[in-house]
Amino acid sequence: MRIPEAAPAAAAAPTPPPQPAAPVANADQFLRLFVAQLENQNPLDPQDGADFVAQLAQFSSVEQAAETNRQLSSILAGQMSASNAALAGFVGKTGTFAGDHFSVTGKGDGFPSVGVDLDKPASKVQVIIRDVNGAQVKRFDLGPQAAGRVALPWDGKNDAHGDLAKGDYTVEVIATGTDGKTAVEASSLLSGLIQAIDFIDGVPRLRLGAVSAAPSDILSIE
């Protein structure tokens, strides 16, 4: 026998289902909440069918979003594997890298060549190597230089003639124009034989002797 519906004023408003948080809850959690709502709704004021359809559509969206995330993760993993495998072709070749920063790992021997690329002639060129704390570890005063690439006579030693400790370093280039006032655009470069590919915390790094550089810093491969 059908139970007559009570007047709307006397009925308690049904509690809306919890909305999935961002990122969306998984499909199993959503389905459990949906079933629990069906079991506990007010029989005197059942939820409108249109609302159920809307929630079912939302459930479908949750499933699709979860599947999309799984597919994207799979695609990303495949792309990373292909990219890492392609880096193996760089081993044994000479690479030139943007050298405003580098890392000393201590895994290899030797030190890559360091250079400075000047946009215009300069009356004075200074190169300062700093550690991760910003402290100076090596300083070069190169004097006046012509425009173009200038080799930096450096064997990887610090100002105290010791080896650089493991860690991250930055290279600062200060170049003054021939008028003694204007700054000249200058950048530092690293160049050397790529001996191996190291994966540090899952991130690939190209090993140039005791130094490692990021693949994104590659300027040329010979």
C-alpha cells in the first residue's frame, strides 16, 4: 500500500550528499555515500528523481576523472622513460651548458672547461663562484676582453687551492663596457665530455667529471 506523502511544510529537508573534495574522491567512496543516502532518506519525503539522476551523472564524472588521472600518470611515466633513455645517447659526447649554476657530486674526476660569453667588448671582467650560502669560493679578474667567448683558466680549485666541496654553486659574471660605466651582457658556460647519466632523486643529471648539469641547460652537443 502506498504511503501518502506528508505536506511539504511538515517534512524534514533531506541532507544533501557530501560533495567530493578536490581532487575528487574515488568511485568506491562516492558509491558508498550514494547508497547510504538511499538507505537513510526520509520515506515521507523521498528525494526527487531528478536529483538522483544528477548525482548519478556526478558519479560518472568521478569515475571518468579518476580514469583520466590514471591514464595521464601512465602517459607521463612512459614519456619520462623515453626521455631518460634518449639521454644515454649523449654519453661520450662533448656538451656545452649554461653555466650560471652547477653541482659538484664527487662521482667523477676532473673539471669541465669554464667560459664567459660577452655580448660586447669589456674593459673589465670579473667572475665570482659562490657556494649555496652565497659565500665566495673563487674569484677571477680577467681584465679587458674582446666580445665573444673567453676561456676561464680554472682547474676546479677554490681560492685556498683546495677541491670544491660537494654541493651546489652559482657563477656570477660582472663585465663593464669600454666606457668604464656601462654593464655588458655576459653569461657563463660549462663545456666538457659527458661521462655518464646520474639519476638523483629520480631526476636525470649529466656528469661532466666531478660536476653535474641539468639536461635543460644544454646549449649544444658535439
